[in-house]
Amino acid sequence: MSTINVFAFSSVTCAPCKHIKPVLLDLKEDYPSYRWTFVDINNDPEGYTKYYNVSNVPSMVVVKDDAIVGTHKGTHAMGYLYLLKQASRQ
């Protein structure tokens, strides 16, 4: 079985991030088999922000079996949903 990791990037000072966070939390409930990691780009000791070259927030990177499925940035919720669905189809 494949492993799907979801990295949701934000910042505590980002107003759009605060807007989209409840949507991402709902998506996390809808996709409980995915591994979710919420990352504050200003406090990222694991280095995910640099590793995935994230410069804009809010954004999401979805990884399936160590390969990036895709990324989405901004507050358009359907883009996040589409990315999660795409990961399950591959």
C-alpha cells in the first residue's frame, strides 16, 4: 500500500493562512489515511520548508511514495481538494 504524506505550510503572521486552516483541518478529517504535517515556515526545525522549496504560504505539498504528486498555493480550497484526490488516483 502506498504512503501519502501531506505537508501544509503556513505562518502565524499570514492572514490568508488563518483563513484556509479550517478548510485544511476539514480535509485532514476527510483523508485520515494520509499522513498530515502542518509546518510553520518560521519555525521548521525539520527543514521541510527548505527541502520542498516553499516560499509562499499558504501552500501544500503532497508526496506519494517519496515522489511529489503536486503542490498548491493560495486560498482556493478546491485546489487543495483536487491535489488530495489526485494523490489517491496515482
